[in-house]
Amino acid sequence: MSVIYVLLTISLVVAIIFFIAFIISVRHGQYDDSYTPSVRMLFEDELVKPKKSKVKSK
């Protein structure tokens, strides 16, 4: 029966740690942008063409 109390205590400590980590990540803006990642794959990446440098021939 004492094992149940130990496991219950450990699980509560782990749950509190994860809850604190979640609150910290929300306060630092980890979950602010939820729209862009789902739409990002729908847009094609624009290829940037390298500029041709003019070489003066002698």
C-alpha cells in the first residue's frame, strides 16, 4: 500500500513539472503563431536568382 503513495507522489511531482514547463513556454510565446505552419507548405518557395556580375575583359 505504501508503494501507491510513493507512485502517486512521484506522478504529481512530474505533472507539476510539466505544467510549469507549459506555463513558461506559453509566457515566452511558444504557441503564438498557430496558423502559419499549417499554411506554409501550400506556398511555393521563391527561388532567388544570383546576380550576374559584369566582368570587364581586357
